[in-house]
Amino acid sequence: MMKTIPEHVRNSWRRRLLAGLLASPLLWLALLSAGRQWPYPALLPLEWTPEHWSRLLTGRSDLAFSLFFSLGLSGGVAVLITALSFGVSRAVAYHRRRRYWLLAAYLPYVFSPVILAACLQYFFLRANLAGAVAGVFVAQVLITMPYGVIFFTNFWNGHIRSLEQLAYTLGSSRWQATLYVLWPAARGTLLTGFFQIFLISWFEYGLTQLIGLGKAPTLTIKVFQYVQEANLFYAALAGTLLALPPVVLLWINKRFVFSRML
Amino acid sequence: MLLEAVDIAKRFEREEVLAGVNVSLPASGMLSVLGRSGSGKTTLLKILAGLESPDRGKIVLDGEDITHWQPQKRGIVYLYQEPLLFPHLNVFENIAFGLRLRAWAEADIRREVEAMLADLELSDQANKAPHQLSGGQKQRAAFGRALIIRPRVLLLDEPFGALDAETRANMQTLFLRLAEAMQLTAIFVTHDLKEALAMSHRIGLMQSGGLKVYENRRDFLNEAGAGVQQEMNFWLNLFETEAIAPSNPR
């Protein structure tokens, strides 16, 4: 007699299979980052070495600097834009011409980032911001700010407005209503928005390349640089590092944000 | 009069919602306000609470012109149809909210909130999150949160509209008991005729941007436009029809 596999066991295996499929490109990258010599038609590199990783971990590779530079840049952009766009989105959401403001917020995404950067480059050159880290920061602020506004505008719905107004009639000042009512209500949304803005900045290439003129060595720039140099194993190492924060953020989202929102 | 609103007008784009409304409310007095959807009841309450500004008119509270005062300075609490409990706070903390804003001592907060919870028959729910409560319990907690700060005027915007008939009747009784015990001054907006009559002997009828106030139930019952006669005729006709020809048991 044939034994049927219980449903929960099947589901568990399906989840593991899906997780394995999603993780496989990352595992492959990590594997490749420890490779050396991979002549055609070998299926895998012929030699393996911990040297790339040890150079990174001992600070002898410029990738370590790129990693911390990218973390600092994207972290800074994400903190600033989350705070700014949350406030601006409130003004947009309650404005009687909300639709037009939102339409304007979508405009930067009509063009590809490279074309947008080419359009903006003149102004960055005039402001002495081209080829400077500050210029890249400003450029990333410009590209992430509209996204933040679009993302947070949906938070300001009728329910939130009623909660805020109720707090006022109970005696809250605007500051108290923000601190004790809006902030706790928005915590999950703010965290998700922060992650998404961080990721946009983290993977940004076009603007960073054109405005930064190579002076802002983010990890994304490094990956492309190594690929162009055909430095396959370092490209894999940079790619692995590039993929790590999104994986960590995804895990945090799943563990702490979605579970509370559901 | 504790509260007086004179010649209040409000227009939203092309629509004139309020066209010179006058309301007066004595201390510890209650006014029921009836009106169809879109008749301007909510707009009037929001103007009184300071959540909307009037295009014209004046609001006087206890002799002071509060027309341009911020809502937090007025001492007028506006209660929505939805209980709107703060989702991140449990029942105890929801009720304590206004006292914490006023920086009361912890022991005083505990004493007041526990007394209010007992009054509202919610003592055993104090540590529950809002989503764990029934509709009636949520509304009671919302009352407690408003009443504990002793508002000068309480504005209720169809507070029982979302409740089932039995819970609604219980809530009406509870509210009347609390209103009397605390000598509340309140405006109670509803679209339910029976509820309006049950909550106050003074009844206001909002229509065509105006508010007509009837000082007693008899005047209101005799008003042709109030819909009371139609309601009475409906029940009388039903009763007579059923009395003459009992319904088919099938």
C-alpha cells in the first residue's frame, strides 16, 4: 500500500526547495569568490583559495573601504530621506492638489537614471559637486526623495488623520500627537520605507557613476568595474558583499516587520 | 450658556454645507442632533471641536471667544463613530492617554483609570489590546478615554452607529448613566430617530444647511419634517393590518 506524505511535510519541503532556489545564485557567487583559475570548459574553478576573503578581512583590499563607504552613504541617505520624505508626504497627502504633487514625484522615474544624471550633470558641474562624494550624496538624495514621498503618502489615510485629530481634542500638542500616536502607528511603515530607500541607494549605479566620476567607489561601481576588467573572482566577491545587506534586511523585515503588521 | 455657536457657515468648494447655524448648550445640557447623511452634522461638530475652521461665525465657550483656538486648548473632545483606540496601547493606557499628556502622577493615573474601568465594566479587560475587544467594549474604552479628562463639552458623532441593536441599547443606557453622574455637556449626533429621542429632550434637526432646535420632545414630535409622524404611522398601520388579518403562519 502506498503511503501518502502528510501535507505539512510536503509544505515544509516546498518551502525548503523555494528557499534553496532563491539562495542558489548567492551561494554560487560566494563559491566563485573563493575560486582561482577557471578555464573553459571546466564546470567549476580548478583552484580554490581563501586569499580574496582574507585580503578583504584584513583590510588589504580596497573592497573593504568600498563596503564601509557604501554602508555609510546608503545609511545616511536612508536616514535623511526617511525622515524628510515622511514629513513631506504628510503635506502632499493632505494637500488639495495631492494628485499633481504625486504626479510630479513620479517624474524622475520616467527617465533612466543615466539620462537623468546626464541632464543634471551640468548643474552639478556648476555647483562644484561633480566628482565629489558630496555630489553623489546629493544625487542619491534627489533620486530617493520622490520615492520616499510616494511610498509614505499612502500611510496618511483617513484613519490616521482621525487618530491624529482625536489626539488633538484629547489635549495633544502637534509634537505629542506625532510622538505618541503617529510615530508608533507608522513604525512598521517607516522601517519598511527605510529599507527600501536604503536598497535604492545601495544598488544605484547610473547617477553615482556619472556624477561621482569614479570618486565615489561604491560596491555597485566596484562590481561593474571588476566585470569590465574581467576580474571574475573579485567581481563575485564584490557581488557577494553587495547581496549581503539586502539579505539581512529581508530577514529583518520578515522577522520583525511583517510579523507585526499581519 | 456654556457653549454658543452663532451664525456658523462653511462651504466646501461649491457646496454650502452650513449656512448660518446657531447652537447653544447650557452646562450639563445635552442636545441630540438628527439629520440625513451629508446634512453637515459632522462638519458642525468638527468646527466646534476646532478640527475645521468656519468661513463665518463665532464660537463662545464659557464666555470666551474660542473661534480661532487650537483644538487642544478648547477642552472639547470629539468622538468618532469608530472607537479609534490607539492600536499600540492596551485598554488601560488608552484610557490613561489624556492624563499622561497632562503629566499626572503615576499613582493618580492608576487610581483614576481603575475607577473609570470599573465604571465602564472593563476592569478585566485592562491589559488587552484593542483588537482583542468586541465593538461595544471598544466604544466603552473610547468613552473612558474621553471622559477621564473631564471635557468641558463632549461631541459624539454617531458613536453607536456601528453596533448591533442590543449592544447599542446597552451603550445608550451606560452613556446616559455616565452623563448624569458626571454632569456632562454634550452634543449627540445620530441619524436614528429613537436614539435621538432617548438621549435628550432637546433635539436639533439639520437640513438645508441650517439647524432647527426643538426645546422639548412634544415640539419635535409635532414637526412635520422630522419624520416622526411617518414613523408612527408606519407602526400603527402595521399593527392595525396585523390585528385585522393575522399573518399567515406559513
